[in-house]
Amino acid sequence: MTIDHEARDVDGHHGMHVDQGSLPGEHPGRATNPVIKVHDIAWLEFCKPDLAKAQAFAEAFGFTVASRTQDELHLRGVAAGSPCVLIRKGRRTSYVGAAFRAAESADVLRLAETAGHRVERLSDAIGGIGVTLQDPSGQIVRVVADLDDGRELQGQRTHDYNFGALDPAGITRTNATQRPLHEPALVERLGHVVLQRDRFLENLNWYLEHLGLIVSDFLYYDGQRHRGPVMSFIRCDR
């Protein structure tokens, strides 16, 4: 086997991102008057036929079990907050949808009224209220508020490092052996989710208009910006 040492230094994102903002006539990357502005990602929902196997995989991956019943498994990271993955027992493995956290309960009520949907009280294990919508592709999207957040858990044990004589902290370790534990790297929190849609702009506009998300960056086919964006990075407008 041969290794191309030069290939290891190639930036895989080179040329993919746009250095300037939108040009005249292009998508502005935000809605003028969104219904609400969500504050964060709450969790992702899945169905699995075997919750015991799902739990074993999740714990080996670095998740912590927040709660477990015969039909439902809640997984969380070490950061304070709600569970970041909900798995319910189902006939086959499937992705159900994402939940976003509203800044306050009034936002959930406003969104439900605008969409013509009913506000639901969430399970006792999570607390709070929520509304269930569907994006233009039929994917479930929940917006929730007033959750019963769990406290921060003890994180990964870190090692002591020396960073030279100029380090203001001084020498923190002298001739001390460090043995890393054979354990998973603990998950801290849910950071982002990737969605793939056939009708890109229709779905993008729905998330911007209903949830108040904004575009951080558009991606275009190389040399074909005139055809419009084919991917976008979107974030909460905080």
C-alpha cells in the first residue's frame, strides 16, 4: 500500500464555500417576518425494533441513558439539558424527525395557532409542551418548550499537559504516568442535524419562515452559481 502524503494536506472543503454574501437577486438567507425564532435543537427521534440493542450501541458510542421504559429509550449527553435522542420501539428502524426548542412557551402557542395544529403536553419524562408540524417533504418537525432539563453530568476525565516554560499555569505534570481509560468518548450534546430533501428551496424557505432559522452559508455547484444553491448551512438566529 502506498500513501500520498500530499493528499493528506488537501482541504476537503476547498472551493465549496462562498466568501461573500448574497448577490443582487439571490436568496437572502432569511425570512423577512418568521413566525417564531427557535432557540436550539432539542432532540432527534428514531424507531428501533430492539431497544436493548439500541441502548448497548448508544452507551458504547458515548451516550448516557436518561430514562428507559419497555417502549421508549431517552439518551442524553453530559451537558445540562433535555435528552438529545429519543428512540421508540417500532417494527423497523426509521428516522422520525427532529425537535427544536422554542425560547418560550408563547412561541409554541403562536406557531400552533399559525399552522392550525394543537398544542400537546409532552411525556412526564421530558415535561413541557410541544406542537407537531410537517415540513414540505412530509417530515415530522416538533417545536417544544418548558422542558424538564437534567443537570450537567460529570464529563470525560482530562489529562494534565505541560505547554512549555512560557505557560502561565506553569508545569502541571512532572514524570507522572497517565493511563487513558478504555472507555467511549462521552457525548456532550446534540450540535447539528443534516437533512436531505428533493425540493431544496421549498423546504429551506419553510424552515426559515416557520422556525426563524437563518443561512450561515450557501453551497453551489462548482462554476454554476447562476443555477442557485444546492445546499445550505442554517442556524438559530440568536
